[in-house]
Amino acid sequence: MRTSKRLVGLVAIGAAALLVATACGKSTSGGTTEQKSISLAECESKPNECNSGPGKAGGTIVQAMEKTLVNWNVNSAKGNILDVTSVLNGVLPSSFLLYPDNTAHLNTDLLVSAELTSKDPQTLVYKIQPNASWDDGTPISAQDLIYAWHTLNNKDCPDCDAAGTTGYDQIKSITGSDNDKTATVVFSSNYPDWQGLFSGLYPAHIAISTATTAPLPA
């Protein structure tokens, strides 16, 4: 059983405007975000703090694009281009974030924790923030990780035109618990770069509802 290639494009269009409902950073009652501001001259020595400062919720960002876009799915081969990713990297939730100094940091807006609990078999436990939800109010859950795995492992959905299958093709199972706010991921073989998985998540509940063929296996 599998979803069609068309589904990948449909869910991307439907999900492009969806945001994680949790706030980014520590906000004050006035809606601004508290950040330490440093000068641009310190960018080389402090890349993670460079060009940062007080922020305020709201506003509009306009970005020019030089290409004709095929779809809004960063996980598909045709949608995984710079123009699309530069926009959606700030919209779609990811388990870890890559900082300017090339270190991976847990996305605490999305996850409470992501821990390696066993090396044989390699087992990861992701605990999703209780209040993390899609813009329509649907909680972000283990089902969203499961959907990403099914569409990117090149087994359950070979027509999904995945941009990359590495790591996902080594996952044996994903099980949800704690009302689907915990996802336990078991690998068939060790995958050292596991922090790079589940980047650019799309909402499973929308993807499955727009499926043009039978839904993905549970």
C-alpha cells in the first residue's frame, strides 16, 4: 500500500502556510523576544550570536525567487531546491536546528528531548512538546514522524520521489505512545547522523486526507 507521487505535491501546497504554534524563544509580555545583541564585527568569533537582537512578533517578509517552483515539498527531489528551502526552513518544524557554527541543537519549540536509549538495536526516543501543534490546532505527534518515515524510506512509497532516503531506509519501526506525544524509533542498523532526521516535517493528517490512493501502512 502506498500514496501516489501526486500526494507529495498536494500535501506540500496544503502545508506551506502551516506553522508550529509554539513560540520561538523566550517572549516578554509585550511580545518581544529577549536575545543578546552583539556587533557584526564579532561574527567570526561568535557566529551563533551574530546579527541577533530583540525581536517582535508579526510583520511581513518578502523574498524574491528566480525559479519557477514545481512544488512546495522540500522532501521531494523536485521541491528540494534553494528557493523553496530558504523559505520553508523557517516554517516547517525540524527535530534539530543547524546553527551557524555547524553544530546541531535540539529544537525545543518542537521537542522536549531526543535521546539515544539503546545502541543495540539503536533506539531513539523523541518526546514532543505538549503544546506543539499545527496552525489548525492539530497537535504535532508521532504520526507526523511516522508519515515522514513512510514517504522517505523508498519502500512504502517508491513513487514519492524522495529527495533523500539515507537514515530513513535504516529505520525498522516507529511507535507512538503517551497520546502520540512520544515516538520511539528503532533502527535495523546503526545510523550515526540521526540528528539530521525528521527535518522539514509536514502534517500527516492533511497528507493522508488528500491521498489519491490507499493510505500508507500504519
